[in-house]
Amino acid sequence: MSKLPVLLLLAAFGLTAFAATPVPVEKHVTVAQVEQLLTAAHHQRDTKVAKQLAGLEMTERVTSLRLSRWQADFPGTKTREALLALADASAFLDLPAADIPSIAMPDDAMRKQILSRTIEYVRTTIHQLPNLSATRSTTHFDDSPVMVTENGGVFDMASGPGQYGPRIPITLTKSGPRLLHGVSMAAILVTYLNGLEVKDAASGKRRGPRYQEMGLTTSGEFGPVLSIAAGDAVRGKVFWGHWEQGASGPLAVLRYSVPQEISHYAVSFGVVGKDSKPQFPAYQGEIAVDPTNGTILRLTMESELNPPHQTFKSSIVVEYGPVTIGNRDYICPIKSEALSKLTNSSTDAQRAVTETGYLTFLNDVSFSQYHVFRADARILP
């Protein structure tokens, strides 16, 4: 079985240590409480609503369907970004009890049948994708310390001096709150050709001083990630999770765990621009499937890393849905998220983390503009 590469890129900060200002107490909220906040803020200015959302931390998972409804009600850029960060950070939490359908757990025979259909789906259906191209759009968030200068300017500690203008002396006076905030965006072309996924890093558009995908980046969403997770899961442990409401009906959620000795999930560590050494950690997660045919519509993978990398916490989620390509419907990746957290470290390259205690990276990825991939060939004389 092939290995699935996942890369954790760490910024080479090279920052001067600073005295961290105490972080405000985070506001833990449920989905219902956010719903109430948004209802009350419906006619308020975009900036004001975004400020109310800043600093909130979910205690329950926000589904993509719910996020879409929230964003549809708030067209402002700042509010939509705040909602996206809030929802993405909740991707690995449990659903609200009200979101779990009141359906009895299937009996042992039915559970085995659902698992069998899922394995068959991985073995056959996902290999029937045509050669295609799609746009992979990434929005990078992190909670790097943001310092306020004497003249009111903003200085992003993770970006380093000189990223926002001339290299002039800057006196840092105070720290803003440690909040997830959008840092950069990138859109590149991805092709899926003869079962291989290729990213064209030279294509597309990038915006932001640090457009490179920092933190945990992923690949293999078009099939390999499913093959790795499903293959490892059946050799590890698979057990019933719960029912979950999907876009067109209830989904069966299977939970799984994979010990390190059979893991094919590769996580690499390194600084941008340098070689990285892969590890194959133990991991666990959920697989949400259509119980009638085994189609996988959501997959999560949360790794458990060993020393000396135990300070890194990494998780990914991939969501799939129907996409029309060349007048046919296929199940393709729609969205993925990569969440990673770097805790206390003593290296100079991560001095900012030493001072603040942690640094969180979040990459939100969407796939769009699917097309059948055709390569033009010409026979030369």
C-alpha cells in the first residue's frame, strides 16, 4: 500500500523574543448561542458583527450546511471570514445533540454491510474518476501574535519585520488578542491524471505577505486519502459512531483507530524550503458514509505523534459531494481543512511559540471549477 504524504511546514520566524500580554479568557459557545448572536446582529455593520464573533470558541461542530446558511445571511467580507474561521476550528468536535437524527443504531449485520459497501466503494468507484482539472483555493488562518505599533499600525509576528513595508525600526507597544485571523489566500490548478494528483504551483493567484501554505498541508483528496484511511481502518479498529444528517439523507458515521505499526499515513516535518522527514503516526477519526451504497462524504484524520514531535497536533478533514464533469455526476472533494497546533518549543526558529505557549495554523481549502482534463497533442514531422 502506498504512503499518504501530509506536510507540516513551520515558519522560520527568526523573531526577537517579546513579553506576551495575558490572553483574554476565551468565550466558549454552543451552536445555539451563535445562532442567537447572529439573529440579534442581523442588521448590524459587517465590522461590528465580526468583532462580536472574534474570540469565540465553539464547543460543538458547525456543519458545512449550517455555515453556508450563516454566510448567506451575512454578505460582509469580515463577518464571512470570521464565521469560516469559527466553523473550521470546530471541525473535530461532536455535533450538537439536536443535529443527531433519532434513528436506532443498526444491528450487527447491518453495520457489517455498511462497512462492506464502504470498502467496495473505495476499491472501485473512486478509481472511476475521469482525468480532470479543478481550482484548489486555500485560505490560511493562524493565531500568530499581532502587535500594535506606537502609531497604530499592525505588525504580524509570524510574518516578521519588513513584510508590510520598508525595513524601518518599529517599536512594539502592546499585543492584540490571540485570535485566528486570515493571513493569505492562494488559488492553484490541480489536475487528476491517470490516478495521480498534480498541483501546478506556478498557476493561479496568491494574495497576502505569506501566501505559502503554512502549517499542515494535504494532498491526495481525490482518492489516495480514502484508500489509506479505509485500508488502515479495516486492519485497525472500526466501530459504530452515530447517525448524522446529510444533504440528502442520514449518513452512517463509522469511527476508527489505527495503531502506529500499521499506519500508512505520512506526516512530514520541516521548515519551508528544507527537506522533511516523514513519520507514520497512529491516528483516528470518523468516516461518514451513505449507508445505501457506501459513498464516503466526510473523512477526518487526527494523528497522535511520538517524541520529539509530540508538541505538534495535526488533524485533517475532507468533505465530498456530487460534481458534474463532462455531463456526468461524480463524487469529488468539495472542501478540506488542515488544523495544526505547535505547542511549547525551545528552538530559536520557534521563539514566538516559546513566548506565547502555542501557535495554531488553519488551512481552509475548497475545490471548484471542475473540468474534464484534455491535453492537446500534435505529431511533428
